[in-house]
Amino acid sequence: MAEYKDFLQQKTLDNLSSKSASSLKQMLGDKNLMQIMAESSEVFRYIQAIERNYIPELETLAVDIVKKLFPIIERENITINAKIGERSGVFDQEDADDEEGTEDNIDNNVKRRLINAISQGASIRGAFGFHLFNDNIDKIDDTLVSKYGKLLKQVFGVYDSDEAIAMFLNMVANNPRAAQASKGGESMVFIPDEEDPEITIYAYGANFPILLHEIVKGLYELVSLQGFRDLGPDQAKKAAQSVDKLSNEPEDLRYGKFIYDAFNEILANSNYNDPSIREFFFAEIYQLENTEFLSLVENAINNELTSSQKQWIETTLRDISSDLKADDYDDLGIDEMLRPLFLKEIKTLLKEYSEKFISDTIDRWKQEDPDINSDIAKRLITRFDQIKSGLSSKLNVVALDDELKKNNNYLNLDKYSYSDLVKLIKSIPEKEKNVKKQAINRFVDRFEVDKPTASSYVARFLANRDKIKFGLKDGIPELGLSPEDIKNSIPNYLQGGEKYYDPRNWKWEEFEQTLDGLFPLQKTVDDTTDNNSATAKGDKIYDKDGFEIWKGDDVNKCIEYNPTNPETKRKKYGWCVTQPGNTNYDYYRFKENRPTFYFVFDRTQSDKKDENNYNFANPWHAFVIQVNKDGKTYVVTAADNRGDKPVDSWENIPTKTDINPETWAKLQPLKDYFKPIALSSVEKGRIFASGKNLNLEEFKELNINDKILYIQGKASKNMIGDDILEVLPQFPKIKVDGRSTTLANIAIDSGQKFPYYILKDREKLAERYAIFRARHTDYGEDPIALPYLKYLDDETQIQYMEKFDKNLSYEFVKDYLGEKAFSKYVEKEAKNLNFLPKDATQYIENKELKKLYTLLNKLNSNWKYSKGHLSNEELEKTTTPPTPNVQPRYLTYSQFEDLSPNERNIVLELIKKYNNKEKYAHLLYTLPLIIKYDGGEEAFFLPDKPQGTGDRPFYSNSWVAVRPSNMKIIERFIEKDPDSEERWNYNSEVGDVELLSGVSSLNKYLDKSKINFRQPEF
């Protein structure tokens, strides 16, 4: 039944238990279980009594909060049906019969259990999201916020208690209906069909915070489906029946929040910390093969991600981000022909146009269409600047109006409207050689496919993609393929908007399988090649009554087993591991599951093709079985090579494939012939030669020359695995080219990054690493981790500080750089009026600046900032420093009133002096807004109450305009009453930053010279 103790390592269990113990203390304090239960019952009744008269408002607010926390809901048009205290009939479905998972199904059960835990964790964290709307809740009753917080801590905190879990499990065993009723809520996801095209989350909760919990749980149940999309309905159902039990929920709630936190922290510390990405990231994690999934989960919990896992995460997040940007441009009307222009930064300097000219051009376009996106417009102009010199040779193929073609007008940007330029850029075809090159590089870099194989497949795809395009409508009759056949061969995620047409959008395995299924590469063999009839050269391990099994534990054997037509000299079957001169054998063999190939031939079955001479009349006269290293799971491919079929157990081969009963009857009793074979020493050598990752044991088996080659090759791409990296400094000295060195030094010289914790006990090696990277790498792109800075001299530290300013905060500089660099940093930041915390004021030497920063420290006392969310211990495990950040918040009216009249005058002068000066943007975030009335009177515009959090740092529901001279209030701006029908009709904002809702726009009052808002990173 997939118990945590049965599949998690002991250190992982210990880590989770430790976090649970800390959580118990934090959530419940020193109170015993009986006290907590009594208090929570009282709080529950209190909440219920107040909520009774506000049910519709709270249901709407719950949906608003979840949409704010989880942008995927609106992006994917997910409908939410949320009810408080009302369990609708949609939940009244018969429960599935309990069915324990078989041994063959156990990996799926483990995956299902962990995914369920993550869903519970996400829903616990999401339930506390009500704090985003504290002001709205206060209007109902100002005690509710604290009561909600208390209830959630009690309801979910008890699951960190062994005593509470034991009590709940006893209830499940003796009174399951009461146990089910005690949950207080439920959620369910309805997947669209032709009758109901919308994805809908149905959720009910006994009260508002429990409803939030259930909505989020429903969302993550939807995400969880991605983890089982490759399973047949029966296997997915078995996993759910075996794992989705009420008795499992307590431990899922106990551990799930920490598993969710582990991945959320990975996202937060990445370069893609965007809530829009989060659920797509979890979906990609869930799609990992079961063994890889479990390894990633455990290493994330223990903060021990391997280098390959880190690389996978970085690549996955980057691809998700790019895909979402592509979708955003779709929403803006930018189609796929323009997408490459917007999905990458254009670094080529403009040859001709000044910033002013670009700005004036965009303003001219906006007079015709105010909705034009300035960023997109600027990129179009940049692209035009790059290609206009070559337009004269393309006038017959690009889209230009006749007026633009006259008198060389097409070279003059002043003659273009926005739509003219869009039409022109769209009409310039992307060069196929660029598409080919980028697709090949993507398959090599991301999927570790060798370059010749990637090149061959991409070339074959480009030669046939028009056949696919037209075949989706008419089929490909000469190949015996119907439109349905072709559609089924294309993954669902590529079927919208002709995404399948671009090879850069494909994942490798689906790319390879689709091509081999539709256009198999039955390569020709030269005259010197044997006809390969699978005779003496092969390794036949079974032969009875015409039924044969051949072992393919070598690439040459696999090639031999695929017969050659003596007339055409083409290979008979399209299996990619059997093609001479370009086989995918190593790609599959060196995957994580290390498959062994077996070829099965039934000589009693016909090998003739149908009337189109394309499809085999009986595709099971010959087939390939891959046996994974666990010896329990398989992949089966028939003679027609129409896709590899994963099979989770031997007995399930008939249900996972369309093998005919006669063939299965012969194959079924022969299971013991199909055994996994470990990699040979020759294969291990090919792994490092082809750029694949070795684990530590495989690395140790290499001779010293091969070790050097492996280190040099992997270090050049910063891809040495963590397990090898950690022990590399322990290897003894060796002689290379007559000089004494070590494998660690070779790795450093070849470009490998070392986290500080690996080298910190070897001072000389750590110092050499720091100095080497300072001298031989580009700081602008590749800075070293902060703990190494102590090994650099003063001049180099100053260079580091100047080149890598964005990753340095005052705290970092003070903790890790020397006195000279620290003094220079404070001097520079103060001179530029950049943000410095209160502690830094004592180090400012200029008296006037020190006086000014004493005032500024009062103004930014409400700011929230961090030095990158990493402890010193965590910094030792990084190879580059994190980016610190600051979240500005204005002083409230009462806090500003505490300033002296002289200090307020200084603030007013600062605003007038530095408004709209980009260089002083950080300072301007410290200062309040100014309102200018029609009569010319100026007023400070200040929040009257504390402000919001998260991505609404400037939001408050009450603002005041006050005279700077005496702080008298001129006018109040208050959010309308929650019951007002006009409440959401207005939105007050500066730039794109929301100030308050429900009031008319303040833009007519606000000083137009005020800076545009954006969230700075210091």
C-alpha cells in the first residue's frame, strides 16, 4: 500500500520527522491534544456563527484568493464551483472498490502516494492565502482573521502529532463514516468532454479557510493527472484504488507540506520565480519516470540535488517560461512566425535608430491604436533595423504594400504603420538551416542525444513535415496512413496551432518514435555488408517450433538481427537500434533504466505486407522487447515500429499492446528468458566517450587515462555529478605531461564549478579555484560563490563588486568582502542615493549624505528585504551567489506625521529634484507620491493604513492627501463598501501598480513626472 517507511530512505524519513516536530511546536505550542480539540471546536462554532450571514461573499472571495495565488486557473480557463457548508450531489458517487496494488504496480503506488502528499501540502499552504484579503475579511468581522489562522493551525497542526494520527486511524478502522465526516470538506475535478468543455473544480468546505484548502487540493489533483498520462486507465485506477485511502491522509498531510515546500524553495531560488510557472513545474516533475521521480523528491527534501537534476530543473523551468511567453504572445495576436523574435533577447545594437526616434515612432503608432505593446513594438523596430539592408533582394516574396515599394519607401521606417511592420516581419521566412541547427542543438544539449543521430532525425523530419501537415487532412494513402493515424502519432501538446511543424517544440523520445512510426529509416546496406539473416553471428537463446528469441546486448548484434532485402539492400524493419551507420542503441541503452534488447521472431507467422506494401499484415511476426534494469518493467515494439509501448509487468503485455492471442500464448511462458544485463566495461567506456553521465562507482572503474578524459569532457560543460565532485579532491596526485597534478585541479582547469563546502577543508585548493576563476572566467556572466571571495586580493574583490553588483547586498559585501571593497561599496551606493539599510549609515563618511540617509532610513523602515533567502551554510552549497531583493512599502500617514517639518521639507525637495531621473529610481521608491490639484496645490499622497504584501506591496484600502506644511488632511480616498455594486467598477493605479480598488482613477491628480512603477532588485 506504499507506506513511507517502505520506499523512503531513513535519512529522508528522519529529515521529514524533524521538520514535523518543529512544525508541531510552531503550530500548537505546548498544548495537549485534548486542549487543542476543545479549542478548535469552540473556534469552529464561533466562525460558523459569524459566516452564516456572509456565505455568498465568502465563496466569491475564496475563488478570488485562489485565482490570485494560482495564476494557472485563469490562464487555463479553469472554472471553480465553491460552496461553504453545502455538499452538492456531485460528490455522491460510488466509491471504488479497494484493491491492493500488485507487486508490479508498486512503483505507480509510490508515485501516487507522493503526488497525493504534495497536493495536501499545496492545499495547506494555500489555505493561509486568506491573509491577502485581510481587509475584506475585517469588514465582515475584525476577529475573523485571527480565528481563521488559529483554526488552520489547529486543524492541520494536529497531523504532526503521533497521538492525533493514532486517534484518527482508530476512527477510520472503527467508524469510517465518522472519519470521513470529520474532514470538513471535499473536492473533485471534472475533466472536459464534448458535452461539458470546461475543466471544473468542485469544492465544498465547512467554513471559509477549509474551502480554500479544498479548492487548492482540487487544483493539484488536476495537476497530478500528468503523472499517470502514460498509464492505461486500468493501471491508473489500480494505483488510485490502492493509495487514495482515508487512512493514508494523516501522513500525507504530515509530510506533504514539507515536500511541497522543498520544490517551492527550488523555484523561489531559481531564475524563474514566477507563480505562473509553479504548477506547470510540478506537472513536469510528475511526468518523470517513477525511479527518477522518487530520486528527485528525496534529493529535494534532503537538499542534495545532483548536478544532472539541477540541470534538468534549470532546463525545464526555462522551457516552461518560454512556452508561457509564447502563449502570452498568442494572446496578443503574435503568431508563431514572429515568435522567435520575442522569445529571445535581441542583443544586436541598433545600427541607425536612437532611443528618441524609437519612442516617437511608437507614440505615433499608439495614436492609431493605444493598445500596442511598447516592448513588442521596440523589438519589431530592432528586427527591422537588422533586416532592412537585405530587403531589396526579397521584394517579390515579402509582404509590402505598393506605396512602400515606391521610391524605396520600404527602407524608411517613417512610412510604416504598426500593422505594415508586423506584416513585413511575419512574411520573412525563417531560414530552414537555422531551424535545423537549433533543433539539433536542443536535442543534443537537453536530451543528450549524440549529434549524428539528432542531425539524421531532424533532416528526416524536415523532409517529411509537409506530408504530416497535409496528411492530417487527407492522410497519406501511399503509406496506408489515415488522418487519424497521423493525429494519434502527434503528442497532444503539439496539436494546437501547428506546433508539431517546428522540430524545436518536440521532446526527443516522442520525436524519434513518431518519425520511426510514420517514416521508418530502413537504411540501405552496402555490398560488403552481410544480409543479416539472424544466423550464426547472432546470439539465439531460444528456438522451438519456429519461435525464436535473440539477445541484443551489443549494437552489432542488433544490426544483424534486422534482415536486409537483397534487391533493395534496405533493412526490413524500421527499429532505430538496428540501423547500420546510425543507430540509437546507445541512446536507449544508456538511459536511466538501462534496457536490454531482445528480438523475437515467429517464423510460423506471415511477414508479408498489405496491398499498399507499407504495413505488415501481421505486425507481431517480429517484435522487440526491452527489459529494464529492474527486471519487472518492459517496453514492446512491433514490426511496424508504430511507437514503443511501456508495460509495467510481464502479464500486462496483452493489455498494453495489441499482440495477438496466438503469439502471446507462445510468449507468455518464456518470461525467464528476458533478463536485464548490466553494462559491460566497453559500454561504460562508451558512456563517458559519448558524453553521458557516470555514477561514482562507474567512474571509479575507469583507468586513470579515461578518468582524465571524462573529467575534462564533463567539467568543460560543468556537468560532473555531485557524487563524483564530492570525492574528487580525495584522489591522489598523478603525473600528466610530466607535471604533478590532481583530478580536482584538472576539473578546475577545465571549467567545473565547485560549491564551497567541497573545498573549504582544503584551503590551498579553494584558494586556487577562486583565483583561477577570477582570472580565467568572465565575471559579467559567471561569478564565483561568495565564500570564495576571501581568497581574492583587494583589487580583484573591487572588480568583482563592480561587475556583479546585482548579486550583492550590503550584508553580502559586509560579510564576504574585505575592508577596501566594503568602504568603496558604501561610498558608491551612498553617492548614487541607492538603497542602504540602517546599519550602513555609520560607515558613510560624507556628513551631508549621512544626514540624508538618517532620514531615508526612516522613510524605508517599512521595507521588506532579504539577502537572497540563503543561510551561510546554504551559500556554501551554491556555485554562484543568489540575487538579493527589496520590496518597497510607503510610510503610512501616521508614521510620516512623526517626521519633523524640516525632514518633510527635505522630502519635498528630493521629489522635485530627482523626479523622473532613472538613475535615482531606488531613492524615488522611498519617497511618497505627490498629488497636484487643479489650482496647483501640491499634496503628499499617503496610505492611511498598513499596506498589502506579496505582489501588491503598494496596496491599501485607505489613502489620504495631506499638506506638506502642516500634515492636515485635504481629502480621503477610501475603498467602497463591499456591498456596493460599483465596488469593482474602478481601479486606482499608477502605471501598472494597484493602489486601491473601488475608487475613480487618481491619474488625473498624480504628478505626470513621477517615475513609472516597477519592483526594483537591489
